[in-house]
Amino acid sequence: MDSAIKSLEDVLTNIVKIYEQLLEINEIERGHLVNAEVVDLSKTVEIKKYLALKVRDMEARIKKILDKYHVLKVGEFISLVNNHYGAGELKRLERKAKFVMGKYREKEKLNRIIATEHMSFYRSMIDMYAAVLHNDNRNYKENASIENINYNRMNVRA
């Protein structure tokens, strides 16, 4: 049981470290989103994908440990080993992991909102340009000047 406690401690420690890295990456990603830095954003997304794979690996390791003791959650395992040495550290790591995961979800949600707003803006710009350049548009000539307006009459001297 002591080896399971130690293994779970190691995995939770790694999860905390990975999520702390993800928090840092989220801040960088937000800057790329706000400034519309597409190439840098793409690189950041690739780093996030890599870290997500590491999280999945850690989750698989947790599941393997928990399955040995026929429990589904880390909290249940902690209750099971409550009187053993190291249970207190496991509780602390579980709380810390939950905290950084929650913080990550908040920042990820904000980045998703920013990305969605950018997509909506660019989509509307594309729609507008498509309407301007479309052949059936009766408001614009081929040179994109507005029909029926005599610019010479609008010239005003100050």
C-alpha cells in the first residue's frame, strides 16, 4: 500500500506541474489571441496538445493505481489509506491538483470566448467583403465605387 501511496503522490505532483505549465501557456495563448498572432497561436496550441497527452498519461496511471484497490476516485483511495503514512500529503496534493485544474478551466473558458469573438468578427468581415465583391450586388460597380453618387457635387471647399 505504501508503494501505491508513493506512486499516487508522484502522479499527482506531475499533474500539478503540468497544469501549472498549462496555466502559463494559457496566458501566452491569450496574448496571441488578442493580437491575432496566428503563427504563434498555432505553436502554442501544439504545446497544449502535447501537455494534454501528458495529462492523459498521468490519468491512466491514476486509474491503474485506483483499480488495484477497487476505487473510482482519488478521494476514495485517500479515505481507504487515511491511517497510513503519506495520506496527509495525498490530501494536500489532491486539493492542489483540483485548484490548478479549476484555474486552468477558468482561463481556458476566457480564451475560448476571445477566440469565438474573433471568429465572429472575421466571419462578418468576410461576409461583408463577399457581398461587396459579389456580381449581383447592385450598390457597387466593378471598381467598388458606389453607383449614383456624383463625387464632384460632394466636393466642398473649406
